[in-house]
Amino acid sequence: MTDIELNDLLGRPLVAVIGTVDASGRPRCAPIWFHWEDGAAYMFTSRKTLKWRNLERNPHASLCVDWREPPYRSVVMDGPVEEVQRSLYELVRCMAVRYYGEEKGRAFAEGYRDNPPGVVAFRLTPRHIASISSDD
């Protein structure tokens, strides 16, 4: 997959799957929205979720994004995760508009306007990216 194809896939409103490791060393996967920007995947979640607790303990994750119709395409990346200081409202609005459309997305994002303290924004900066296309 070329860089253009990779960025096109990562710019689509696809729900990703994030993989973390729990306290017992078991893999855990969860669906998650993401925003691809400047070579990193930005996400948000409640600080109470298992995925965030896992990431606090072990700040590395994998992220899988796939297109499930022919021609099949997927991107799997892994790397370190870090909390980011940025407007939660702007990040959520950007994602919500992409996933829900303009009107519903903006309405959804209003709940994040005041940067609720129980929500964290974070990014995965890939150290490795593997992409596959059924056309390859």
C-alpha cells in the first residue's frame, strides 16, 4: 500500500481496534474512534476504562484499521502511547463530524466542550506499520 493509500484509509470513518495488555499479561482489544494526524493516531477515552488503565501500566498498544469490503485493506500499527494536552472538544468534534456527519457530530462533541476531567486524549506514535491490500 502506498503512503497515499495508507493515508486515505486512515482518513476514513472506520472504527479501529486498539490492543493493550492487562495486569495479568493477557491481550485486550476494544473498538475505538481515532484521528490520524501528522503520522500518529489520536484517540480519547474515559480514565476509568480498562484500556486506559492498561495503558497507564504499560504505555504501548497496537491499532488495527480495516476495510471489510473488497478490495480488502488493513493497517496494523504498534508503538508507544502518551497522554496529550490538546483541546478535547476540538479532537472529539473532528472525529464526531467524521463518524456521525456535521449536525450530529457537532451535537455529540458539545459534551466535551469544557474538557471533562474524567476523559483523556492520547496518541499512539507508530514504531511499526504493516499494511495489506487484497490488490497486493
